Amino acid sequence: MKRPPILLLCALIGVLLVELSPELYAQEVIAGGKRDIVFLVDSTIGSVSMVSLRDFIKRFVEPWVIGPNAVQVGVALFNSSPSLLMDLNTHETKEQLIAALGEMKPTPGQTVNIGAALDFVRLNMLIAEKGSRFQQGVPQLLLLVTSKNSSDAVEQPASALKHMGVLTLVAGSRAADEQQLKQIALADQLVFMTPNFRGLFRNPREIVDALSTLTGVTATEAPTESVEAISPKNKTMPPRDVVFLLDGSDHIGSSNFPSVRDFIINVVSQLEVQPEGVQIGLVQFASHPKVEFYLNSYDNKQDIVNRTSELSLSGGSVLNIGAALDYTLVHMFQQSSGSRRSQGVQQMLILITGGPSHDRVKSVADKMALAGVLVLTVSSGQADENQLRTVAFVPRLAFHKTHFNELPAVAQLVIPFLRNF
């Protein structure tokens, strides 16, 4: 299957090119263009490839404003063990950063430990003391460059980065194991394989587009406030576009549907629904999806509660979650449907289901993540918990209860994430 163009996957903030001037660029990028970018480089790639990579980084940072209130860049090298070249907060000007890139030197060796290098970045670079702004919601991006298969395990270190919400891209060549690199990257579309780095970094448009436009969602530490502390009376909620994707199949059934409906109403009741605040949409699905109401259909919570109370299940034994996710991305998270994605408003989806999907879900979930849609899942009954963990933006945003009558109380678990992510 042909790989979807990265530009289409980066729909959260539109098509942006490095050739744009810094002034125009800063107007388009979320949070004023803030992002923390770490380059994790296999130092055994050879002198020619190292020169090409060094030049690529120089050209990449040229249009950006570098500093603590804009873009920060860190670099680490690794072979059998990792080493630091610069932290995110080491250099506060573009000139200092570019000059320091001259210290990127190749080293001989046939062994690389990518897993240890990923852990090094997570534990020693993506922390507040070293300049990381992940707790402020600034996108965290990592570009891994390697020419070899890792001698150590990568799955657990890669999973830890994904739990943090780090957007990991991978460029691989020569003997690098593509399947292993797909375990590391946020999505398969963010693995760039090439016969040689010189050619890749001479024409790096897809990598540049991804590093420049991907925002995703930065998963900060789990909120610790009580429900009372984050109620509308005590804290103003930032604007959100929230779509409920509701399983209307027989897996939920008429006897369990009141509990599902109560969960939705409990969530809506705690949100500040208004045109400049939170907007709510709802899609029901089984084998096929159906829009119940768009993000811009109602501008107050009472109308949404009333409409939700009137819902009835569509029925059916076939459940196609993948198709429903894809439909929702195309038809709900659009300006014509009320989405304010182009204005930088966080896009969120809550999938509620009681059964396993009959179609594939992971590739569509990856598309959601790359489009900057934060997906939470709420499930019960025969739902496949492992499958839903791959649908949620990070596994801890997948909430499962044994009994449907427990779902209304799950609203209290979901609300902090809707408010604080």
C-alpha cells in the first residue's frame, strides 16, 4: 500500500513548508512555533553521512527562531553507549547552536544499542532541568538516525517515550531493521528508509514537514487535582472540540445503553459548552457510522444533554471501529462541521464501545494521532482491551470497566484529561 503523504497526516496545523519566512511560519504554528526537538544520531554512520546530517540540521534550524520561548534543539550521539552533545537549553541562539554542530563527529564501531540511547534521551534530556517543556504542553519530537540493527531491546524504551507523548521519527539505512524501527516510531509513516543518508538529507522534505508541523499531544504527568478542584467553578477550561464516537451495536444493547448515555451526560455536564469554549459532536456507529450532531450543531450543554437523552441504538452485530474512526476524522474534524483545528483548538475523541472491532484499527488510530486528535477510549462488556490500548493516544487513556453500570462514574476519570491535556 502506498504510504500516505506526510503533509496529509499533519493536518492539525495545515501544510507548512520550511521555505516560508520565519515571520509567517510563526503565525501558523501552534503555541507560537514552540517545539523541543532532539536529534539522536548513530555515530557509526560514517563521515560522509555525518557531514550530510550536520548540514541538514543546519539548514533545518535556519528558518526558526531558536531559544527558550521558541524552538529548542538537543543532540545526542550513540554507538554501544550514548553521549550528550547538547541539551535542549544549552544554546539559546541559532548561531551558538550551528557552531556547536561542528562537534558532531563519527566514531568507528559495529555495535549500536538503540534501546539504551532512547532511555538516555527520555531520562536525561526530556526533563525540565535540561530544558524540556513537555509539562507546558510544548510538542516533544525525536528524530532517530541509524544505519544498523540494534543489539539491545527497543520495544520497552520506545513504549516509554510514546507514553510521554513524544513524537518519534526514524531515518534508517544500510543494515537497519525496518520492522524494528517501526516499533520505535510513533507510526509506520514516520519511518524513512533510504539506501544512503546523503541522498535522504539532500531531499529531506518529508522529514522536514513532519518535524515542522507535527504537534500531536504532549502527555504530561497525570493530573492530581481532585474533581472538585478542576470543576468549572474553580478553573477555566481551555477551548476543546470533543467528539463522542458511540458504539450503537448489539454489543451494548438496550439494557446497557442507559449507562452509556449517563456517562456522556456526566461528561458534558462538567464541561463549559459554548461557541468560544467547548464544542461537542456525536457519531453513532456499528457496521456504518452516522452523525447524530456536529460540533457546531448546539452551543449550550442543555441542548446537548436533551439530544443525548433522545438517542436510540442503531443496532447490528458487526462493529467496524476502524471505519468509524476514519469517517469521524474526515467528516467531524473539519471546519465545515465546526472544528476549530486551524485555530489551534485541541481536537479530542472519546470512543465508547462494548465489543471488538471487525476491522483494523491501528493504522487509523495512527492517522488520528498524527492529525493531533487526542483519542480516549471507554469500554466494557466484550470490548478488546488490548485493541483499545492501541486506539487510545497513549495506553493510559484507555478506560475499561467490567460492568456497564460502572461507566457513568468513569466521567470523573476522563474529565481531568479533557481539561489538562
